Amino acid sequence: MTRRIDIALAGLGNVGRGFLKILETKEARLATQYGLALRVVAVADSSGLAVAADGFDPRGLRLHKEAGQRVADLPTFCPGMGLGDFLAQPDSCQMLLEASPVQLTDGEPGLGYVRSALTAGVSCVLANKGPLVLAFHELHRLAAANGAGLAFSATVCGALPVVNIGRRDLIAADVSLLRGILNSTSNFVLDEMVGGRSYGEALAEAQRRGIAEADPSLDVEGWDTANKLTILANSFLGVEVTLADVAVEGITAITAEELAAQRAQGNVIKLVAEARPTENGYRLSVAPLPLPADDFLAGCGGWEMGVEIHSDLYGRMFYKIWEREPLPTAAAMLRDVVGLVENHPAFTGNER
Ligand SMILES: NC(=O)c1ccc[n+]([C@@H]2O[C@H](COP(=O)([O-])OP(=O)(O)OC[C@H]3O[C@@H](n4cnc5c(N)ncnc54)[C@H](OP(=O)(O)O)[C@@H]3O)[C@@H](O)[C@H]2O)c1
């Protein structure tokens, strides 16, 4: 017996198409091992919404976008109707997967989509950090009030399950230090500059690989790292913070000469996110720092990201990942989908 889960997918870019690719290749595995048939019944890109009550063919949809076509070119395009309208309809679907671009002014379109979904009791899985950075606690209250699940392990360090580790595996811990390299684009750019490549060339490669943000200034000016630190702090450091609580400095002012001078002293410059306890919370910062070569974070090179967490109960933990393409982030969304279906009362029917 397989259980059908109807999904609306916002964003058919690198991550959205990666998710479709996973549905193509893992359909049988999801059915046999997890008893699940995931069906995409609504999709939206910048051109609008299309709905297919019987489900889209994931491969056909992916190839359609890869050929440069838009959702508005699909035969089931819904002119005049947005994804928010679809989600507000009764029994529209069971999950929204949100992979539209980060937008930090008002969080749109992602924030509106997630609000519409949660209000209608539709569970949400996010890769887009924007809605959480702007409305973390509001969205959690909305999810709880409507009995919907809300999962977002894909928002921080792609497939590295930092959010899950913090929420699930650090029970009752007081975290005395959290530090990390949370953005692989800026890490790659710094490493390539040490190797003699220009800043512009390295950034262009990250964009070509689909790893950089749609607006790459978010990566190199430190905002993507600050977004992730804000999400981590709200998720498991026990504080309610916003982006305004993070001191942010990016890597745009770092020169090849500075990197070489630090290297001659045995140091590596890394864009480091830190949360350090204060009397009434945590001091949150993002800044390029010279680290001794034997520091754990100094050893996270190129396409790697890493996180170090010290706590009173669980010792010192060190995690890192190598991720050079968006597929692992799409896989993190799949992990969240299965996690919600297997554990959240919206799907298990159990009372919390
Ligand atoms: N790429 C990564 O490795 C990675 C890792 C972690 C998290 N993320 C996050 O995942 C999200 C997606 O990243 P990405 O790399 O896939 O971005 P992307 O390639 O730029 O794709 C963004 C998609 O969103 C669509 N879109 C734009 N406006 C929309 C609207 N109003 N409604 C619905 N869809 C809309 C775009 O439409 P068009 O196709 O018409 O342009 C495009 O399909 C971002 O929030 C990003 O921060 C990405």
C-alpha cells in the first residue's frame, strides 16, 4: 500500500528542478521503502501557476523548464490565478515545497505562499530562507494553530542537517559556542582567490553551477550566512532574533594581497558565522576572520561548509559537507517531506 501525498511546488529553478529529478529517479524507492507516492499537482514560476489534478510528469516538467519554457506555456496554466489562491482552496494539496528566490524586503512571494498554505492546514517544506528570516515565530504559531507541519532543514547548509541536529539531537543543551562556514559560494571564492583566480571568475563559476543565490550579493556580502545564522538561533538556541540582531560583514573588501599575507603567517581567511552567549542571549556575527590552518573551519575548503557546536551536555561537535550542486539541497527537501509524513500529527493522525 502506498500513500499518496499531493504537493505544490513553488519555484522550478535549480532546486525545484532538482526535486523533480529526484522524483524521477527515486519513485520506486520511495514506494517500496517509505510507502509513499509523491505527486506534484501544482507548480509556479515567475510566469504563474499551472495545476494538474492527476499530477505532472516530473521528467516532462523538468525538461520543459530546462528547454527555457515557462509555466505559462504549459497546457494546464491557470491565467489570473496565483499559487496563493490555489493553496487557499479546500483540499488543494497536502504540502507546499517552497523554492522561490530569497527576498528580504517583504519576503515575497515565498512568505505569502507559506502563510496561505499554513492557514489552510497545508504543511510546508522550505528551501527559501526569506520567510523564516522575516517571520520565524509567526509561521511556527500559524503552523501550530492549523495543525500543519513546517520543516526547513534545506535552508541551512544545503544537505548538512544542522537544523535537525540542533532541534532533535541537542536536547536540553546549553550551547556555549556555535560557529560555522554556512555559505559555500563565498568559501569557494576565497579559496580560489588564494589559488590565484580572480574574484569575478570564481563567483561566475558558483553562479554557473547553480550554487550562488539568484542575487549573488547575498552570498558575498554575508547576508546569506546571516540569514542562516538567524534561522539556527531561532531554531535551537532558545532566542527570538531577527536579521537586525546579526552584525554582518562580507568578503567583498578582501583582497588577494590580504589572503596571501595571512597565508604567509599560517592563517586562512574564512567567512565565519558565530553565536556566542551573552548575559541575556547570544551575540551573533558574520565576518571574515583569519583562522589558524589547523582550525576545523580553516579545513573546510572550496565547496565545503562546516559547523562546530559546543555545549554543556554534548561535548564539541564538528560537521561538514561537500556540496557543489543544488541536488543535495533538493534531497534535503525530500528528507523533510518524508520526515513530516512519518512523524507529524498532520500525517500520522496522532495527538501531540
Ligand atoms: N541553489 C542552491 O544550492 C540552494 C541551496 C540552499 C537553498 N537554496 C534556496 O532555494 C531557493 C531556490 O534556489 P534556486 O537556486 O533554485 O533559485 P533559482 O534557480 O533562481 O530559481 C528560482 C525559481 O523561483 C521562481 N520564481 C520567481 N518568482 C516566482 C514567483 N512569484 N512565484 C513562484 N516562483 C517564482 C523562478 O521562476 P523562473 O523560472 O520563471 O525564473 C525560478 O523557477 C532560494 O530561496 C535559495 O536561497 C538554494
